[in-house]
Amino acid sequence: MLTVDRLTVSYGPITALHGVSFTAARGEITAVLGANGAGKTTLLRTLSGLHRADSGTITLGDEPIGSVAAERMPALGMAHVPEGRGVITELSVEENLRLGGLGRPQGGKVTDADLQVAYDLFPVLADRRAQQAGTLSGGERQMLVIGRALMARPQLLLLDEPSLGLAPRIVAQIFALLRDLVADRGLSVLLVEQNARSALSVADHGVVLDLGRVVADSDASALAADDQLRHAYLGF
């Protein structure tokens, strides 16, 4: 689904990613793990076109996307949920969801059937469909931004720190939903997480970054079982 080859990214004189290479398989959850400052968010921003790489290639399916503008990514089948649960607070839940269809590959407006998909996944959003998004709890906002991204009907979903600041019960619910989306809909997920234990429990594969470099790239179960790696880079 996604191939990243020798990706180098800088902010002025600071190099954030040093020749990063990995693949994310179709129909799997790939977790990108590491401490604060490892380069995880920079990686997602570069993949989704929000930041330009200095060198290296990014391929989605068979198509090179390293020079594609961020606003064109939904049409290519990629949706990005940044860190921070960025809803449009003045709009209703349903209006936020409808915005998620902008630029999707199939074109056209979000239909009632599309909305029902989000409401089936997140019943609490159905109960609050007319409510202003700014009045939602943190967990409800996270559900809304994921539901909004799914309105684009993506093949690949990029998720940046979806567990940040949420209660463990809500985190477990969201991660279980990701597994269901992969199993039932064939969605591919690139999951950036600092909560390595939770991420590896749902992921198929894991990539560990440290100071912008790949230090491990393996099956999630193998990473979780590697005591030395866990203690050195993953904090558990």
C-alpha cells in the first residue's frame, strides 16, 4: 500500500528524518513508534503532503506522491487525522462529517448512507448529530475526526496519536474499531503512537524511530517480545 524509501526531511538546519525506509502493507495496521522528538509527526506530515521532503520517495500503491499537494491526497485514497482532534467547533457534528467528503476519489457530496456508516461505527455521534462539535468530550471529538476522515472513503488512513489524553476505556474502544475497519473493510492504517504497548496490541507490523532514524522494523509481536528494544525505545 505504502512504500517509503530513503526519506530525508529537514526544518531549516535541523534534519528531522534521516533516510527513513519502510513499507506499510495493504489491509494491515502499521504502527510507527518512538519517544517525543523521534520524527513520527514529521513523517505523517510529509506523507500527506503538508511538508516537503529533501530527498527520497513516497509511493502509494503504484503512484509516486512525494510532490503531490496535500489537498489532492484524498482523491488518491489517503486521509490524515492529525494530532489534536481538530474539529470545527462552530459546526455541528453532521456538518463536520460532511466536510470529510471534500476531494474524495469518487467525487460528489456525502450522502445519508455515508453518514450512516459513521453513525454505525460511533453511535454517540448519531445521538449528537445536531450538536455543536465544540461541546463534545475529548473522546467524542476523536471519534468525530476519525469518522470525518472515513467520509473520504480512504484506502490508507494516517492517524497521529489518537490515544493522547484519552481515558483507557476510550482508547481501547478506538483501537478495537481500527481492527474492525481493517478486518471488515480492508482499510490500511498507519498509526503513529507514543503508547507503544497499546499500539502493538492492535498492529500487524511496527516501525520504531529514534531521532529520525529507523532502529527496528518487524512484526508487532516480535517488537513487543523484544525486551531490550522495549526498554531502550518504547518505555515499557
